[in-house]
Amino acid sequence: MQVEYDFIKDKSKLIDIRTQVEFNKESINGSLNVPKTKLLKNPEKYLNKTDEFYIICNQGEVSLSCTKILNALGYHCYSVIGGIDGLKK
């Protein structure tokens, strides 16, 4: 349910669940910004149940909890270990 950033198979499936303000300050090229509340409210709008998606936040904790919920709903999601902060190191 967790993955290191370097092992992400398809970076176009990277979803940043931080706020729009945080995303605008710094983000990963090609990632899609869908704040957590928006994603959890309507996951079918952003995800499908056949592809794998990678969820990223600041430190990896919020994305992990979000991933658990989405996987319980039948999606295939992985939390990026360490989040954006981990990539800066």
C-alpha cells in the first residue's frame, strides 16, 4: 500500500492531495492536484478501478490514510513514502 517515489510505474497517475496553495508552492511535474476532501467525496470523478494510482501529501501520513479508504472502496492506490518533504531530502 506504500511505494517509494522512484518505483512509481506511471508518474501521470500521481495525485497530490494537498491544498491548491501548497500544490502551487511546489509540486511534481505532471501530477494532478485533487485535495483530499474532494478526492474522497467523489473518487469516481478522478480514479477508475482498473488502473493504479499514487497518492502524495506533505509527509506521507495523510496520503496513507487516504489510500486505505480508497482501496477499501475498490481502487488500487499507493501512498508515496515520505511525501513531498521526503523528496526534498
